[in-house]
Amino acid sequence: MLKFKKNIWLLFYLIVFIGTTLLAIAVYQKYDEILQSTKNEQKHNIQLYHDRLDTLFREQEILQNVLANTYLNNPYFNNDTFNTLLDLNPLLLGLIIVSKEGDLQFSSFTELRLPDLLRDKNTQQWFQEALDTEQMVIGKAYLLESSHKWILPVRKKIIDANGNIVAVISTALDLTMLHMSWDDMDNTVQVTLDNGVFPILRGGLKIGEYAQYYNNSLPGMHLLGQDLSRLKAQLSAQNTSYLAPMIQNDEDSPVGKVIYTLRYNSRYRFWTSAETPYQMVLQKLYQQGFYYFIFYLLLIVTLFSLFRWLIKNEIKKIDELTYNAEHDALTGLANHTVINKHFTEMQKGKKTPFALLYLKLDNFNNINKAFGHRYGHIILTQVAKRILQSLVPCSEHSVQRKKLFCPKTGKPCLVGLNTLATRYSGDEFVIFIESDNRNEIAECAKLILNNIALPYVTNRNEFKVSASIGIAFFPADAFEIETLLSYADSSIEIAQKRRNQYQFFSQNNHSQLTR
């Protein structure tokens, strides 16, 4: 039984181990899936907003080329020309044309005071860049105080037919309207100038946050903690068929580990980047993993309950089989197979003295022959009950004296802790009483004989049955159970000559019977 329990629990532990391993694999796969999904989403957002901005700036460059050609070819360039173009571009807030020395040549802001582009800190650096490059230049976003509007300036130099710089054309995009038109912009995406590392666009910003965000360059002139030149080197080193390669990685930042994606626009010299806290990946994993864990826990609890039920059920079956194998089906007493086992248990670790009573009914075969075995079985059952009832006063343990029947089966069983009554065979019974006091044993024997001798009424028929008892003591008479049984059995031979008597074993009587 112990081996069965051990094996079944080993199987359960193996299932738990395999289940835990599979759970760990499933959680890791879910983690990898969430991580890849986050990275793919970042790539998609970067691609989307980069392309939208690139398209917007290309449109502005085309518009500036048109305006520049109009300015060079039309000496009567005025607001009517600009207003016509303004109707086609609602983001365009205004236009100015400035000489390369910084002198204002034309302005659509007729009533506003404009800063000196060549000397103002918000424009100087990018105005000079516009003079030095052939492409359109995106400037730092700033608040145009005279109109109380945030603008994103874009500038390009005007060159005449001889290749001389005539002026610089600067158009202002309404940054607030740009935010409103891109209200679906992911708040993890930001656009940053390469020159000065100033942010020029960020998803999810409110107007009250513009000053704090757009007026300050990124700390240390680094983007996401990385040197811009090193980032550009990484991009140029990538062998890819894509038009604009990306950088994707995860790094530790002052606010914790982040996953970021970068893309650089070399035409207009701006960076599109997105960063997601690594903690968000873990939070999604915790949410998904919670359901995995609950399911796994329920599975383990169910399996545990099932295995426990199996063990209990198997123990119950084994106990029942053991009980049936060790007990007499007719009387419910223990059978002869229990005698050796009980003797061994009593002697385990010590030599416990006891008396063995060998009881045999007198002339019981006459009842079977005259009335049939059915009557004999009824009387045997009654005899077994009377033996148990007689043994109650003989038990040394008062708590056990009232337990005449096993609590699990309701059948007769042990009366005392070491007091046992068995049906040895036919009309023979063997009784163990843990005592070496001859007077006590004699009193028990008398009580048993007197109770058995009381009349039996079966189907209105009255029977009288007597018994004889042979008694041997351990270890006074013998040390082996077989010898004790033999001595007690030989003592019955003497007791039966007088009937309804008990006889203690003596060596003289045994020698006479042997002769």
C-alpha cells in the first residue's frame, strides 16, 4: 500500500513538473509575442509618421519653390499671390522673405512684429543653415509672441539664374493645427531636429505643455541617450533594401529600461523616434500570465483532488479486501490468518505476556446433524457475540471496553488494544488476552463459558450449547505461537472430558496426552 501511495504521488509530482515546465514555456512564448508585437507596432508607427511628415515637408518645399520663382519673375509679388496659395494649404500660417543679411523683403504678417531671423536665438542657427544648404531647412519650433501662436518654420534660400543667393524664403506652419490634424498620433512618437536636437513634434501634447517641450533641447545633445553620429553610423552600416533603414533596440534610461525605434530623414535632417517603457511589456505579460497561472492552478488542484480521491478509494478497497481476507464471513471475527500477525505485533520491540485461550464447542456437530447447518451458523454467530461481550470486562483499557464492533464496518472486532477473538476453524475459537495473571484469566474463562452456556432461541427452538477452553501462557509455557496453540489444544482434551470447563496447560497433562 505504501508503495502504491509513493508511486501515485511520484506520478503527480511528475505531472506538476511537466505542467510547470509547459507553463514556463507558454509564459516565455507569450512574453516573446508581446515583445515582438510592441516592436512591430513601434516600427509601424515610425514608418507611418515619418512618411506623413516627409510628404508634408515635400509639399512645403514645392510651395516654396513656386513662391521663389514667383518672387524672382514677378516684381509685383504681393499678398494676393500668397493668399491664393494659402487657400490650398490650411496649415500655412504666414510667409516672409528675408535678404541674406537678415533684412525683411516681404511679409504676409502685415500687422505683426517679427524677430530678426539672423540674430534671434530661435532662428539664427537654422537661418544660417538655410544659407549653407541646397535643401529646405526645418527650424526650431517657437512661440510667435506678437500673434501668440506656436509656429514650425521651414526655410529655403532663393537663388537667381547666376547662382547667387538673393534671399531666404521662410514659411510658418501652425503647430497647434498640425497637432489637431494629427490627433491620432501615438504619444510615444516624437520628431527631433538633427541640428540642435530640439523636438519639433510630439504625439499627445497639450498647448500648455508646448513651452516646456519645444523650448528645450534634449539633454546632452543626445537622442534616447545615444550620440547622433554613432546612430547615423549604425544606419549607414545596415545592409537593407528598405529606402530608410531603422534602428531598434532596448536600453536603460534614467526612467528605466525602454524599447525604442529610430528612423532618420537625411533630406530634411530630422529623426522620428518612439520609445515604450519595458515595464509596459511586463504589465501585459502579467495580465496574460495571470490567466495562465489561474488555469494552471485550477488544473493542479483538480489533479491533486483526483489523485487524493484515487488513493483514498484504493486504500478503502485494499482495507476492505484485507478485512475480508482476515475476517470470518459468518461471525465477523478475525480468522486464523490474523493469529500470527497479531502475535508478531504484540511482540514487536518487547516480550508482552499474554494468555491464549483455545475454545471449542462441546458436541456442536450434533446440532448440524439434527437441525442442519443453517441453525448451526445462527448459533455460531451468537456464540461469537457472547465471546466479545464476555471479553469487555477483561480488557485493561476502559476506553476500549465499549467498542464491541469496528467503527468502519460495524462488524465485531478487537475489544481491547491487545485483546483479540478469532474464529480458528469450524466451532473452534482462539482468544488473546494481554495478561499473565492466572486468576484474572480464570475469571474471564468462567465468564465466557457461562455466557455461552445460556440458552439460544432460534425460530422458537431452544438450544443449549456448552464449550471447553484450554489455556496456555506466553512466555511461561512457550515462545512460539504454534507451540502455544498446540498446548492450548491439548488442554481442551482434558477440559472436554468434564465439559463447560477450562483447563490451564501443564507439562504433566501434556505428557500424559502425548503418551
